[in-house]
Amino acid sequence: MAESIITSASPQTAFARPRGDTSNDYWPSQVTLNVRGRRFVLDRETLNHLPDSLLSTMFPNGLIPGSRGYGGYGYGAGEYPYYRGGNDDASEQSWVDFDPDMLEYILRTYSEALDSESPPDAGVVYYDRSPLVVLREELDYFVVPSSGKTSGDISDVPGFTLPMAKTRCGELLVEDDSVFEPLERTMQRNLENIIEQQLIDMLCLAGFPRDARWGCRRTEPSKTSVTSILAVPLDESTDQSRMIAAQKLLLFYKKPARKCWWEGEDVNAGDNEHKIELKLWCRRTWTLELVLI
């Protein structure tokens, strides 16, 4: 597997039913999610069509509804009101520890893909389904002050502590929203490794712009991690190279694939006048998946 472009992971489902339950009505037609304080009402079909990699993150222990009494909530595309308490029964909500902006981004992308028409000369048939290529990045970062101090002032700038350094590094990483540049930096350090270039070429043939930017990129609260996502419609043109790329990506339908690598760099957490030198180590994990909606 070391020679593979990306490693396929075993599929996991977030919707395992209790043993012995074969009823199609076990799950309600609509599910209310409280995603870090924002309320989403999704129909069952929409929820089932979310990328498996997202579902396993949103529901690591499976989706367990608080109540069977769902209903009465409309699902309007592009409208996701915040949950503010009140008359809504909290027992009818499933609480999800996930970034609400990221969920809203993927739902909006789904809506745009369904509204667009497929080209009449599509080279691969998807049985009236719209294919999307979804790429996620989970970035964990670690800050090492050049001074070696981990408590109190870690630099010559008074009052600049390690927690402040972690926050600042998170901001810098969010601003650096290029999709392929980190992978290209890895390629420059090891010119003999062509696997990364093959991965970039495959994604670009599938529909990713060469200068792609993450569609949604957020820091995780109370963590030194940054999560990003980008979803693009699969290029279905009849160009041979693009058709080959599309066929390769079919291997990742319902089977998310992952690639992980480390990189370290020197960063300045201050400004030109007051420099704060830090060593920033990043562990990036990409998850690639093809979804049909």
C-alpha cells in the first residue's frame, strides 16, 4: 500500500439499526440536528447522501435520535435558523459536535449541484445521479517556541504566552487556504516522490482548479486543529484523460480514502518590528470521497 496514491479506508456507517429492526420507518422522515447551537432540519434522504467521512465524524457512535416524535419542521434549502431554545423540544434533537458552517457549505453545494444540468455528452453514466468529489483536510498543529519556554512569556514581547501563540498560528493556517500548495511543498523536499503529483493531477482532471482554495476552513474550538472541506462537481466530459480520472474516483464511492503527512516550518507570529519566531509542526490528513446525490 506504500506505493498507492491514497489509502482506502474501510467503510463505516453512522446509521446502524438496532438488532432485529428491519422496518423502513425506524428512522423518521426528518431529523432535527443541533449542530453547536445551530438547528438544521434534514430529511432522511439528504442525511443518507452526506459523505460517509462527514457522517462518521458527526456521529462517531451512530445517530441516536432523542425522540421518535419528529415532524412539524420544514426543510428550506439555504435556510438554517439558529437554535435559541424556546418552545422547541430539546429531546427531539440530535446534538452534533461539528462545525455548522461546514455542514451548511456541503448542503449548499449539494443544492447547487442538483440545480445544474448534466452535460449531454457525459462519458460516464451515473444513473441520473450528480457526482461530487469531496476532499476534507484535518490539520493538527503543534507550536514549539524558539526560546524553548512553555510557560510565561515565550518571547521578547511582554505578555505573549504559549496559548496566544497557538491561537495566532491557527489564524495563520486558516489564512493559508490553498489546497495544493502544502502538498507541493512536500514534493519539493523529495523530488523523487511522484505520488503527490499524480494525486494532484487526478484531482485537477476530476474538476479541481489548479489554484483551488478550500470552500470552508475553520479552527476547531479549544483545539489546535483546523478543518477544511472542498466539494466540486465531477468533470464528466468525454476527454479520455478525464474519463480515466473519473473511473479511478469511482473506487472511492462509499469508500473514503485517506492520506496523511507531516511538515514543519518556521513562522513569525509577530510583525516586522516585533518578531516572534516559532516552529510550527503540522500533521495533515486528507480524506477523499466520491458521492452521488
